[in-house]
Amino acid sequence: MMTNSINKLHGIWAEGRCALNGWIAAPSAITAQAMAAARWDALTVDLQHGTADYHDLLTLLPIIEASGSSPLVRVPWLDEAIIMRVLDAGAMGVIAPMIETPDQAARLVAACRYPPEGGRSFGPVRARLSWPGDYSVASANASVLAFAMIETRAAVEAVDDIVAVPGLSGIYIGPSDLALSYGHPPRFDSEVAEIVELIALIRRKTSEAGIRCGLHCGSSAYAVKAAGWGMDLVTVGSDARFVEAGAAEATTAFRAGLAVQR
């Protein structure tokens, strides 16, 4: 799939490096520009749990593209219509949540690939204007990433068949829902032995299948550890969480300073 690809992530992986992905949950041009200024390898707009919609995507994607980051989108669900729309808008990769069967993974791939590799309808209304180079069926099929999220017990039980789906670019692990599915509290950066072992299992299965593996992390320290496990892509936090953490740090520091003066 890497041949003729113009997706920056393919180049990073060809060099044997782990890609750093940022997460955009808020449909704000200002916060998107602030995120883009940090020089991520990829930036993902979250249409599932984030507050952006398709209209917001048309504002956010140009900001991501201008930064040199690879623009990705997590779609709300496995829905061919929205997958094809975000690709036509210029996304160079799709992350689809709650994939649990090889048939669902195959549907994701088909929605991301033009014939004969898939069933994507041709109409790249914005992608043909924003594409870094001449837009073509061949370049789109080679460049667009199709990531299936594994985040449930059912998905883990079907992982061998899911990773074997032809054309699938990789697996993106959702640790919070994965933990919930196994009876643990939902959280990023899990140190629960069962969840860490499941993450390692999924990573091993993707490696054996020759596809990529990504993990959603809550901190840079955990992301560094995940890169050491062999992850191809790690996500650190999100714009909304960065604002929340920064605001909490400022107010806490101010009140602590006042207390010292008294």
C-alpha cells in the first residue's frame, strides 16, 4: 500500500519510526492552529466523541494540511456514507470505532478504496484541490489509511480474522472501552496487567499480519513506553484535555501562591 503514497505517515513508517498523533476534539480554528503549531506527525479530528461535525471539518482540515501533519478523521461509526464524505473532504486516513468482525473491517476498507480495490464512489470535491500532488485513483488508494478500532472483548476474540482483512492499514487500540469490556474502569495509560497484556497481544497480531498498530495514550510518558512496545502510532491527549489541564494548573498555582503569602 506504500507504493506511490503521498501520506507522510507511510514515509515515517518506512524509516522505522513511531508517528506522533494529536487529537482534536473541539471545533475551534484557534485551538486547531495551536495544536498544529506543535508539529505533530498527524492530527486526527474526532467526529465520534469530539464536538466537531462535518461542516467544522472543512475549517479544520486546511489548518492541519498547512502544518504539514497528516490529516486523519475518526468517524462516528462504521458508516460508508460518512467515511466517503470525510475522504472527499481531504482526510488522508479514517479511524473507525467499535470494529468487532472481519466483515466490518472489510466494509471499512471497501469504503476507503476506489475500485477495483474497494467500492468508494468517485467525487473528491475538496480532496482533489488539497491533495499534495495530482489526485488520482491510484494515489488515493495508495495513500489513504484505513484503521479499525479494536476496543471490545468481541474484537479481541476475532483479532486474528480482523488483522487478516486485505487492504486494512492497521488497528487503532481504544484502551478505555477495551478496559470497560473486560470489567475495568475506563482510562488511558492503563497499568492493569490484563489490559497491558491485551495491548501487547493486539500489537503482536498486527506485526504478524504486516499491518500497523496505534494506541490512544493520555500522557507523553506512556506514549514513549508504547513506542518502545513497537507501536507505529501513538496519540497523546487532546486539545480539550490540554486546555483543561493548563487551566487547572494555573488556578491551582495561583491559589497555592496566595496561601503562602498569608
